Amino acid sequence: MNAEPHSAAGDVDRAEFSGLRDWRLVGDRGSAWFDAPSQRAGAVLIDRLAKTAQPDRWPDFDLRADGVRVRIAPDPAEAQLVSTVAADLGLRADPAGLSELGLVVESTDPAAVQAFWQTVLGYHEQSVGKLADRLRRDPPVRFGRLAAPRPLGDRLHVDVGAPSARVDSVRDLLNQPPHGPFGVALADADGNKVDLCPGGPLSSDSTTSDWQTLFSAVAFYPTTDAGQAAALAAAVAALADEADRPLLVDVRPEGVMIDSGKDQWETMTGADPQFVQLAARVQSAARALGLAADPAAYRFVQIGIAAVDVPAVRSFWSQALGYEYDPRPMVTDLYDPRRLNPVIFFQDLEADDADRLQQANRLQLELTVPAEAVDAVVRRGLAAGGRLVAGQRVAGQRADGPYEATLADPEGNELRLLGS
């Protein structure tokens, strides 16, 4: 039996949202993307909305170099307010590509593996059988039950970067020594692998002591109100624009996470001096606002797929997800062009490992998109060599209502597709 599908907003919310040009339902949240010519321009939207925000209705903002994503509870009145402010600022909405990528873990003993994943990731239990990042940045994880075990090694695994103190704590809690070629792998009761990788300081200078490198370089500042968060976002956006170094700035009711993006903080020989200078300026700006960093929130998550024919499998995932190729030589990464969903990378699998190729994975990726986008995802996946394993509208729903499908890549790795 598979995991229960992700819940979507009710019919009333769906009908009301269908008339909102800028917004789409992605799972149970209303989402919109507004193009912006700079990070400063996107930060102005956050600042304007901060002035009218109710403490319990503050949206999630993801500020990027070319725009900002806004996520809210599916409230048409609130959505219209955001759209009105964006239009007043000359920011155009572009709903294409709104999505959420998560992970499904199946097991004959879901509760046992869930406990492992919750410990390793540091997530909270959002609902029965579902874990989520408290800051709603990293991919959610759902759990389902298998009728029979799948004993061989899975072809998907997860990398998690965390501060070294947290890594040590997790290893102690699990009472499991790390193993694997890099000495960082941990495994759940079914053998699913997580490479839990310890981070380190960005530099030895106290001017960047708030920053840790965990594949990305990150710093998180808890804030006390919307105005304080908006002020920090504006300061960071101005510094990023001046340095011509885009930063990922995720503004939450809980605080502001500042992220370099994977590998964007370093060169072949170590930390990029220009990025270190930018990080120092960001830290100075945060402290000028009276803010202190909280490393407990630092985390990086990416997903690895092992394949015999990496180019073919990589092409499928790029097309199905709308991801772009990392242009660096010798790197197999795919990334979300808006830097909102996790990085996916690829590793070689021996062609003679036929049993692993035949066994269905215990781990699958799950893409949640607006219902109107499902058919396009399926078409792209099929055109890239995938096949449709299953697909049906949810019983009792309209033709444009929730939709569930499963696509398989050329080697059988599955993508579950949920249309909200």
C-alpha cells in the first residue's frame, strides 16, 4: 500500500482561486511568483506587505535575483492584496513552474524508518506519516507501507549538510557509526542511505562567524516581527545587488535564512574572497539590526540518483522537472532555475548490477504542481524517454481537479506527480 496522497485545498478554495490570475494552488498553499528586475525590487514588495501584515498571516517569501515567490494560506482576499501591491510596484506575475518537490519513503515498517529520518533531518511531524522542515525550505518527506520488503540497495539517496555539532549529536542519538566511502553515511532500518555531512565555518575571520558551509554557505537570523524581517531582507538584497552576487533570501515568520546556493560560495581552491566579503557585510547588517544568528536552523538537502545511463536518466529528470543543467565540467547536478526546489545529482551504477535495476525503489521523488500543469509534466517526461506507470483523476473530482500520476525514467526510477 502506498503513502496517502498529499492533501489539497478544498473545493471552495479551489473555485475561488481559479479566478485569481496570479495565483495557483500547490498542495494546500496558495503560491505566486512575481518577476523583479533586481533583488532590491523584490525586497520592496516584502517591505510593503510587512507594513500591512497581520502577525498570524505573514506569508513565506523566497527572494531571488529575478523575482520573489509568495506562499500563503489559500485566502483569496489575502492573495488579491499581495497581487495589488505587486502590480503597484510594476512586478509581473508568472505562474509557470510553481511546484514543490518532496520525497516518499516506503517500508514494511514506516514508523521505524520515519523515526530515523526525523532524527537525521531535524524535521517536525507535520501530520501522520509526513515530516516537514519548520522553515518550509527543504523537501517534505512522506512515508508509506510496503506489503513485502525490497532488500537490495536503493538507487536514490539523500545528502544532508548540517553543522558539525548537530552531526555528532545525530550519530550519538542513532548510536550508529558513519560508514561509506566518505565516512559520512547513515542508514535506516531498510538500508536507505543518508550522507550526513558536517559543515564548517566560512572563514576563520570573526566577521563571518555567523556563516556555515554545508554545500551552500548559510546564515539564519530569527526575527521578532515582520518589519524586522523585511528590513534585513532589504539590506541583504541591496548588498547582493551591489556585489553582483545573487543570494537566496528566504523570509519567514520565524526569521530570515540567507543562502549562497550550492557551491556558489567557493572556487576550486577554497572560499571565494569576494563572497567572504559579501558574507561579512551581510553579517554586519544583521547585527546592526540587533539580530543574532541561530545555527540550529542550518541545513542543506540534495538528492542523488544512481544510473547506468546517466545522460539518459539526467535528461528525463531535467525535462520532467523543468530543471537546468549545471554547466560546470565533471558535475552532474540539475537545479531548479528559480532555486526553490532541491538540487538533484547523478552517480554511476554498474550495468551488471541487474538485481538493483529490477527492484523498485523504496524512495521516490514526488512533484506537486497546479492541476493545470500536470499534462505538460507528463508530456515532457514521456518525450524524454519516460513512461507513464499510473495516472488518474481523484475520484469524485472535476476534470481540472486533483490528479495523481506516476512516471518512470528510462531505468525505472519513479516520479510521483500530484496535481493540486
